[in-house]
Amino acid sequence: MMRVCYCSKIVPGKAATIRSHWANKPKAKDVQKEAFWNAIGMTGFDCWLQNTSQGNFLIHCVEGASKEGIFKGLREQMQMHNPVALHLRAFYQEVLGKDYSLPDSEPNIECLLDVTALPTPENFIKKSFVYPLLPDKEAEHRKSRRLAMGEKKSRHIASLQAFDVYRLTSWLQTTAHGKFIVIYTERKNFNGTQEERLKRGLNSSAWQEISAELMDQTGLSLHDLSPDVEWLSC
């Protein structure tokens, strides 16, 4: 199974429309929606809303046979006037200013890191979020991700364990608004504040090193490296 996460900048003022869209989705099994998922080859979907200094972002997480197959299937269903596909097209045009019937709407993403600290248990939560990447820091970021998959992998795993994170996948996404680091995690649930979450890394030298790299590459504060995100739907 393929999983990929990517972000889309939300049209100003449309965050409430997005919340309402998922809050009002029917809870019962939707046969039409299930047939649509099968037609485009998608087996899973999650999304989160994140507020950043650059605006609100919708983070999508799709699962299936392949990213290319899912987006090709979506375009084909729109061409065939599938009502679910047409509804999605109109909705995303309104809230994201993005027309998914066009090939260039497919996200330009590259997976740079996929690390598993421990086997993920059954009672885990998913969390995805996004960091901006400074324009002159791409080479440094790519190098740090290569090291995290190689000679410094044990250091990266130690940093994940400090936060009860079992798996972390990271993509580099190129958009019209710049480049972004999109992160997906599987972890134990933690209901504390940002400050309380970050305190768990105080005794982890691995996290101290990684957080310093991320602050340099993103221009974010330590506080911003642990963002609050709003899960909307699966």
C-alpha cells in the first residue's frame, strides 16, 4: 500500500467552509462514495487543518496502489461526470482554488525519509503537519534526511522514541507558494499543550540536534516545531 501526504493552501476565509464540509458528512456507509474510491484506486484518506504564519493549510493523506493512479483516476471520473468527483472538484475549487480535473493539480512531492522506531501498535493516532522550507536550505535539508536514513538513523529513531512516535515519513513538496516539508506520524496520543509536548524532548540529545537543524532549515521557533493540527476526517 502506498501512502502519501501533501498540503494545499486554503483560500483566505474558507477554513470554516472546510470544517463544515466534514462535520456534515453522513456517518452511515455511503455506497456511491465507496464505488468512487474503488474506481480511482484509493483505499484510505485522512486530512488535517493547520494554521501557520503563512496562512491555513489543508493536509491530505491518501492511500492506495499509487499516487499517479489515484489522481489519474480522479481526473477520469470527473471527465465521466461522476457526481462524487464533480462535487469534490467544485468544493476544492472553492476552498483551495485548485482544479483537480487538471494534471498540474497533482502534487509535486518527493519522499525523503521513512523511519520506523518500533512496530506500531493497534491503538495509535495519525498526525500530519507541514513546515515551510527556506529557499536556500533545500540542499541542507536533503542531506540531513539522507543521513537520517543512513548513518544517523539510530539518532533519528531515538528522537522519535522520546515522543512516543512509532513511525515518521517526510516528503518535500514543491508548490506555487514555495517548498514545504510535509510530515506524517503514527504515535501514542498525548493531550498536553505544545509546551508539554516539547518538554518530553528535553532529555533527548538526539532531538536537540534534530530540532536545531529543523529550526535552521525552516526559520521556525522550537515552539512551532510541535504544531497543533485539527483532524477533520478519515
